[in-house]
Amino acid sequence: MLIEGLSPVQALERRLANYLKPVPMETLLQQVGFAVKECSRAEFIPARFRDLAG
């Protein structure tokens, strides 16, 4: 077992050592906005993002 012989704290530290934080919502919306503006045909844009095409 991967955690055999480790304390609970050591096991948790090992498990979270390479944890990546989630991408902030602002960054996601900015990326979607870039994609919408670069899109060649409006029908390719999902309806919920069409207002970003501005």
C-alpha cells in the first residue's frame, strides 16, 4: 500500500504534494471570451456564451 507506515499527516502531505489549485472563474471567462471573439461562425458558439461575442 502506498501509505503503509506513514502517519495520517504524512499520508495527506504526500497525497497533496502535487495538488493544483482550480483555475479562477475570471480566467475561465476570459479564455471563453477570447475563444468566442476568435470564432469564425456564430453557430459554433454555445448559446450561453453568445452574449460574449459583443
